[in-house]
Amino acid sequence: MTRLLSLSIILCTLVVSTSTIVLSTATPWPTAPPVRVCGNNTILGKGPATAPTGAIIVPAGNNTGFDWDRAGKTFWFAPGVHHLADSIYSQIIPASNTIFIGAPGAILDGRNKNLYAFTQRAGNVTIRYLEIRNFGLGQSNNDEGVVNHDAGWNWTVEYNYLHDNDGAALFLGSNSVTRYNCLKNNGQYGFSSVAPEGIYNVLFEYNEVVGNNQDDWESLREFCGCTGGGKFWEAHGVVIQHNWIHHNLGPGIWADNNNADFLIQNNYIEENDASAIMYEVSYNFRIVNNTFKRNALKNGRARQDSFPESAIYLSESGGDARASSKYVISDIAYNLFEDNWDGVTLWENADRFCRPNETFDTTNGCPFFNQTWGTRYKTQNVKIHHNNFTFSRERVNCTVSYCGRNAIFSNYGSYPANSPYLDDVIIKAINFNQNNTWYNNTYLGQWHFMPMDASYDVNTATWQGAPYNQDRFSTFNGSFTPTPTPTQSQTPTPTPTQTPTQTPTQTPTSTPSANFLDVDSSTLEASKGKWVPWFSSTVAQSTESAHTGTHSLKVTITAPYWGVEANNWPGFPAQSGTINVSAWVKLATGSGAVQPTVTVQAINTNQDLLAEYDLNLYPVTATWSKKQGSLVAPAGTSHVVVRFSGADDAGSFLLDDIIIGRS
């Protein structure tokens, strides 16, 4: 006999297939570096031992006067050390459609006599299996690159060891592919990306970026904002994935000024002196499935004041449809934050807006899509959800109150006198009016929060309560028992207390007849859960069509990236094992492109998230159709939470007769 467990119409999309779907207990973020390139002889130094057929052989030693200007040719660097003439401007200027490939042991050495290795604007250049070192004259090449100095288009740079160069070891041009490189101990950056016309379509994957900013340019040029693992200016359509970015003497990744459409996923970013990611005066990003460990500890200890030093720092950045159509709702989701100085900071400077009649307008920020006085970059449309925030004061060695925070704040506007943003205008806007939301996160440790301005320091209850209403459906699971500080890349084993900060009302196990979701009840509150929209959607009972009875539940989508859920935490009683899910769905308005997704979460009695899976409800058609499937909840499951969401532009659909059944 099947025992029914009601699935209160928690707006998420129900399963479309009838196959069994197993809820995976695997973490969505990497548990170890995705790749180890530096010192890895199975990746580096594996070029061909003999020259490929038709290749031009470049002998070891002095390559002064070698003719590189041969379009469409392959150059094979013989084993040994290669160098150019002694002039600081001796360099390789490739022709278009050329390939440079190193034999095992092939080294291109600038001897600290040449500034740059590969320059000019040729297209379709490939560089593989070379060690490139010692370019620059010592603290030279500031804001310049050694390889692809002029940001040529369609460059592929892979399986190279670029180290101990001044400036940036590598520039990333448009349509570039950069993978399996070791970018180590360079003077300013491991990589950078800038061109007057902008940079478009960059793929940066499976690289190791370590120890960069050896020249400490923040000291040489105070407040230059010009250091770290890598930095982007005016780049659009960038994918950064599966990299290990660690121990850089500054930020790990920094996007600054007019960047858009960044996908940063599946990276392992740890032990950088400053933030793992800084995203400044830029737009439209998705930061998902990354691991952030022990970032910003050096800067946090040095600063120890109210301004956060976070793993992710957003400044005048977020989602905006004027910048592009992708990532208009910008997500920070499914990441692990472990023992960083602070977690995520959303900041917007009240005095930073477009003043084109002033000579310093670039400092104060004219958005690239508008040059009108008073127009500003905004920190807006940012969703921070389904992350695991773990923090221990003992591990971080923080003895002050300024650590272990998530923050959303601004300053009091003060300049100029005719500014429309004086006083607390922006403080209120970023907190209450710009669609910035934390929800469904898991916290372990001594977390606290900074809303409004830098004078605020609030606890969990205040953060979740009115007027902030942040971290709905999140769990807070106590504090650590101190253990020794972990070694590099070691995963600590926290021991949480079992008493949550909040004790939500438990939904009692009811009889089978009560577990069927009856949307014919007189109110949504009476129909097994209070239905609440998150963003870009509304939810209401409807009589326009029903599968059974007289009512259905209507979800109306007003803009991309919407969500609705039943506010009955901790959800519906469940057990481990197979759980069947079914619902009837029908398109109300809009095209068949409406494709809702139902997210199912399994939790235990301590409200710990055990597993999560997305089930597709589409295709939704103009006639009622049953969508069903099953999942396997892991051992220890006591409740199931379900939520509807999607990325559709507009439209509406109806739901009816939703059931969760325990076989």
C-alpha cells in the first residue's frame, strides 16, 4: 500500500520522465583542485620529440634574426634554451595562422633583457609545450603582457609553463582558448585581458594560477588596483572553469570596468591574499559550483576594520538587461565557502555615478550603456543561494569582530552637493529595492551580517527578520569545535552543534487523505503551505481550468529567472528510499517555451541538506498532462522540500493534483 506524503505545491517543476532519478549526495563544488599543472610532467613538457612533418626547426641557442614571418607555418623549438637578441624590444612577431610548439625541454628565456615574447596582432596563433621565463627588466611591463602582448584574436595557448616574467605572463584576446598552463610567480598577473575595442569570447580552463604579483604593484603604485592571479577589463562572454587559482599575492580573479557575461564555475580558489573573486563596475555573471578556501586572510588581518575582506566582493555590479541578455539575474550559487575572512559582500558606493562634465568622471563611473549625468552602476539583481558557508574563528585566527560576515551595504552619500544620492538613498536602495537576496544557504560556524552601512553588525535572527528578510529557508547549524589549522587543500572536519538557531514549526505527519495537495481550498494558506513568489512571478488560485475540482494553482511569469515556493519549512514528512512525485500541469498563456523546474531537497531532523536534485516539468502544453517520476532519498531523510523555478521570459502555467508518495 502506498503511503502518500503531500507535496504542497511548492513551485518547482515536477519530473517529466517516469524513470527513477537518484538524489546524488555528491557536492556540487570540487573537493580537490580540478587540475595540478605546475610540476606535472604528464601535462607540461610533452611536446613532440621530433619536428612534425613540414615544421620549421628552431635550433636551441641564439635565435636572433630568425624569420618568424611565415604565415601558415609550424615552428618546432628544439630541446634546450632559446633566446633572442639583447635589445629590450627583441620579440617574436608571428604571422597569422602559425603554430609554435616546443619539444620536451624547450625553453624561451628572456634573460631579463627582453620585455616581451610574442607580440602584435596576428590572428589564429597557437603556442604549445613551451617554457617561457624571465621576460621583463625587473618591475617592468606594468599592465602589459609577455605572451600575446597586443591581445591578438583567436589565439590558443595550452600546455605551457609561463613563470617569473614581469607584468602579466599572458594576455587573453578575443576568441581565445587558454588551457592546461602553469602561470606561476609572475610580477603582476598570471593573465590579463584588455584591448581598446573590448575583448569577446574567452575560454580559460584547466589552468593553475599561483604565486603571481611577485613585484607587489599595490606598493609600487598605491591604490592602483592592478594585481592578482588575473584581471579583466571590458571583457564580454568569458568562461572561467576547472582552474586551480591559489596563493596569489592579491585577488584570485578580478573583473574591473565594463565586463559582462562571466561564467565562473567549478574552480578551486584558495589561499589568495585578497578576495577569490572581485567583480567591479561590471555586469551579468554566474558564479556556481566553486570552492573558496581561506581567501583574504592576509588582507583581513592587516585591515581588521569594518569594511569586509570577502571571498567574493561585488562593487557596483550585478544584473542589468542593458548590458546583455545573459545572466540578467546574476547568481552566486552551489559554492563552498570555507574559512575565508568574510563570505560575500555586496557594496555600492553612493558617490560613484556618472558626472561627465567633471574631469574625473571615469573615477566616479559612467556606465558604458549611458553617459547621462546621474546614471550609476548598481549592485542589483544578485541572488545568493544554495551555498555552504563554513567558518571557524579558531581556524582563521580571527580575534576581532570583523570577520565571518556576509554584507550588503553602502555609505552615506555626501558629494557633490547636487547629487540625487545624498544621505541614505543608496543604503536603502541596495538593501530593499534592487532585488538582492540571500536564500536557501547552509551556515556552519559563527556567522554574522552587515546590512545597511558599515556601522551595522547583526545576528541571524535580525538578518532573517524584517526589514531585511534575508536568508529565507537557510539553515544555521551552530559553531565549530576547534581543530588544528588544515594544511593546504586539506578539507577540515567541522563538528557542528545540533541545535539550530531557529526552531521552525514542524509539519506533522498526517493521514494519507490529508497528504494530497488540495488546491480547491478556500485560500492558498489552507492548501498545505503558504504560496509565496520569490521574484519575477506571482502565484494565485485560478478557476479558469482545473484537472479535478474547481481550482488550480496559476503561476504567472513576468520576467526571466522566476521562482515560487510553499513557505512551510521544513517541508513535507518523508523517509529515505524511493519517493514518487506526480503533478498535473497545463500551459495557460505564452508559448510552449515555458519550462519550469522543480527542485527537490532532502533534509534530516537537524535540517541539514542531505541531497538536492532538479526535475524537469516540461514540455508544458495547452492540455492537462501528468508529469511524474521518482527519486531515491538518502538515509536519514526526514522531510522533503520542493520549489518551482525557471528562466522563462514570460507566460503562465497551471498546476493541480500534486502528490508525494512513499512506496
